[in-house]
Amino acid sequence: MNSIKITIIALLFIPLSGFTQDEQPLTNKEKRQNRTTYRGITYAALGIGSLRDFATSPLTYTGVFIAAGGFKINLDKRRETEWGTPFSVGFFANTFNDHSSSSTLVSFSPYYSELYRLNALSSDKLNVKIGGMLQATVIGRLNPDLQNNSLGLEIIPTLFGSIKGTLDVSRTTDKDKKFLFFKYKREKRQKSLAFRLNTGLVNASYRNGFAYSGQSFLVNETQLFDDYQFKVFSGFRMSSSLDYTLYSRKTTNAVQISYVWDALQTGGDLDTFEMAQHGLRFTLLFNTK
Amino acid sequence: MKKYKLFWLVLLLGVLSCEKVFFEENLATTDAQKNFEYLWTEVSEKYSYFELKGIDWDAVKTEYSAKLYEDMPQDSLFLVLGGMLTELEDDHVNLISNFNVSFFGTRFFGQDNFYRRLIEDNYLERNYYISGPFAHDFLDNGEIGYVYFPSFQGTINETNIDFVLERYKDTKGLILDLRENGGGAVTDIFSLLSRFVEEKTLTHYSRIKNGAGPNDFSEAEPAYVTPYKGIRYTKPVIMLIDRGTYSAGSFTALATKALPNITLMGDTTGGGLGLPNGGQLPNGWTYRFSITQALTLDKRPDYENGVPPDIQVLFDWNDLTTDEVLERAILELQ
């Protein structure tokens, strides 16, 4: 399994060979001033997912989630800085052998990301950027069937290596089209298609200890993270997003439809937690600079 | 340009199903042997009272695995797995399916020591008070307060306990009846006992499993009861217990051993001093078992087998007009 992981991760970073940087003599201040700022509001996101916490059950729970959130992104052709705070609620269940259990999940995942242009793979139409993202995902789960282990709470901090390719798919001229007997006109419009892949370089988790439950409330000193352990440099996490962005003809704002994917597995010598989510995200982008 | 598009397309398609490569296979199964192994191993690594109870878990495995056979009905498998858990002699151990729940039945190992209707008929007024989880009234011509506390529901709050203690502040003593109290929310223990101490008091210790070996435990953590900053009761208290006093009820009884103004009376409690966890088997059934030990002030786990009373009194079922345990408590407080 480990060799497969290493091979896949290595393949993903092949494009990084031949890395060079711009040589345009702009000061950092000038570069910052020239960068465009968008504030994004994800007003709806929905998707499907699965989770399994081996500390309490070997069964996989599947279900749906809804999400929302906001982010701010400063970008130009050379650099892209983004931070955001997505929030989601999920409803998962396992039905097997005429037995059903459900797990309600709440997740909060703040992140900060920096990307820089990779000239070797970029062109007028395609802008490839690489960099990293720091994300801390807080996951709370409630499964009443697990009695004193009904509450699950994890924090999954991850430092990702990231690569993002943005393809300019704008319509640069007006086009007259015809469908059956109907004639219509497709006006020129700015559009882009972007794919981003994040691979966990430093995976960590803050999670329950050996017995899963804690004993603090038994000794009259209740703690939220009772008997928790911090594990670093173990586990796995990967996420991606495919964004289709449609810019307004009249303003500099845009709408974005994204397919997002996130998969993680905690590491260490204790029972692991694994979760994957696939979602469709609808975002409004407001150009504020 | 085409090569870039192809690269991204291949990458995207690969990532869409990527998690299947990294995650472990689906482990859901109704296979009897696999479910047996899973449960036996979970208990083997995390159960906290093997040594105290002298249980040879390997021998239990040998005995019960011999009862497994291919394609055995669910009910038969349940009886095997449930029977195996019953060997732990612990009512914090259960196997739970949607057609049966296994249990040990600690309370059957001592005589029934409580008859609520008798108390209602012969000792309390018809309009006795019910304040939150407490049913209470005056006894012995208003000289003694009687408080029946049947369950730790997590509902003790300032209002109801203040009312109870204020009502009986001028009595000679209080009888706190925890007979057949099967336990519940641990937080109630400290809310209750904080009304009967005048200084921060070490009552017991607790330790939790932290490794797969039978004696792999954390350090013993001390438990303290801190005086409530409000209404407290400082006169003598007699706490009534029996074999049905379990879990949080037993924790309370254990803690009172360190509180000089509280006397335990009745029969030995049922025990249940290990915190039960919760988990699920590959076939969807759920289970729980003890993963901690409560320790006495000299750090012994013995009271898991029952907290003994300071004064032993048994109910006489040949006379259903008198509660001998309650009568003795009244006598002690007069």
C-alpha cells in the first residue's frame, strides 16, 4: 500500500521538474498593489461522503452533506493567496444485517494557501501555479448507538503541497449559432476552468487515545479533549477541486461552480479514522479590488 | 495545449476514485468467526477488570469459539457472543442487537432490599414532594428528611437540590435512599456530594486502559469533591444502598467512604465502577464494556465487586408493613 501511495504522489509532482521563475523587475509592493481581490461566498454546496472510525466500528457510514463558507483570494498571473472558512453538516448512516446506525457530522475547515506561477508549464492560455496550503479540519460526530463513545471529535491539521492549473476558456469573439430552427448569438465572455490538487505533505491528527473515551469527568474535571494524542508525520490526505468560473459581462464579479473532493486518513499506531467527501459547490465571487 | 488538457483530464479522473486505493476494504460481514474474533480482541485489549475478577480470557475464547459453526443463525451467534461477555460478570457489559440484549444481572446476586410501594403507603404522605429527580418528605414527626433518588438522570440542578436541602435544614438528619438506583450521569454524583462537604475532599481515584496488556493503565487520577458555594447540609446523612445500587450509584457510595458525615446502610452495592465504552461489530450489533477502574483511597479496585455498607441491614420480606432498612436509619438519626 505504501509503495502505491508513494508512486502516485511522485507522479503528481512530475510537472514540477523544470521549475523556473519570472524575471520581471517589479517590486513586491507593486506586485501586491496589482493583485486582484475576490471575496467568495459559497452559498450552497452539497455532496456525498463516507466515513469510518475504526476505534468504534469497522463499518463504513455513507451519507450526504451540505456546506457553506466564505473565502478571500488575492491573485494575479504570478501569485495567488487565499484563505477561507468552509463549514459543513453531514448525515451519515450504515445499514447492514437489518441494523441501522446514524452519525451526524459537523465540520469546520479553515485554510490558508499560497501559490506561485510555474513558468515551465504555463502559457498564455494555461497558468500553472504551485505552492502549499495549511488547513485544520475540525470534525465533530454524534452516533448515539455508540453510547459513551457516541461523541467523536478530531482535529486534522495538514500541510499540503498544491498544484493548480487555470485554463482560459473565454469566448473572445461574438458567435452566431443555430440550433434546429432557432438562431441565437453567443457573446464574448471571460471564463476559466481550473483544477487544483492538494497532497498532504505533513499529515497530523489530534485524536482520542487508546481507550477512545476519557476519564476526566469521572474525577470531576471534565475536559473536552480528554486523553487526546497528537500524531504528526503519519496518515494521508488529498483533496482537489475543479472550478468553472463565469465572469459577469457588466461587472468584474463572477459565479463559480466547483466539484470538490477531499479524502483523509489519520495515522499513528492507534485505530484510524478515514473520511472522503465529493461535493458540488456554488460560489459567488465579488471583485473588491 | 492538447497535452495539457489530457494531463488534467487523466489527473481528475484518477483523483475521483483515489480514496478507494488508500482506504481499507469494506469489513462488514455476518461471518460468525470474524465477529467473534473482533469482539474477543476488543475486550481482550480494552476491558479493565480481568485481573480483579480472575478471568482467563484465553480460556473463555477456547470455550466459546468451540460453539461456532458455519452459517449459524443470528440468534445462536448472539447467544455465543453474549454468553462470552457474561463471563465478565459485569453489568456494564452488554451485547445489543435489534432482537436481544445480553446482560449479567448483578442484582440477582443479593436479595431485593427495596419495596417502594411500602414506603409510599406506610411512611410518606400522599402529597409527598417531587423536586426534579428527588421524591421527598418528612419522617418521624418532621424530625428527619427522607429523599428518594432513583436515578442519575443528569437533572440535578441548583433549584431542585436547593429546595430539598432548604426544606430539611432544621431536621436532625437526612436519609438519602439510593436503593435500586441503577446509575446514569456521573456529573450528578459531584453535584449531589458537593452539598455534603465543608472542604475539598479526596474521595477516590480512577485509571483508564492505555494499552493492550491487561495491566496497561494510566496513572491513577484523584477525584475531589468540592463544597458547593451555597446551601449545604452539615448534619448526619444516611445513604441507603443495595445490590441494585449500580454504576453512578456505586460511585456515590464509594465516594461517601471519604465523607465522615455520611453513613452507608443496607446491602453491598452491585458495583459497576468501570466506565463503559461503546462500539460496533462488523455485523452491525453494538456492545459496551468497562475500560476504567475506580480505586479506593488506598488505590485498590476491589469495590468493583460492590461497595459494602457501613451498617448492614436487610429487608424482611415476611413483614410487608415495615422497611427494616429505613427503620434502622431513622433509629440511627434519632
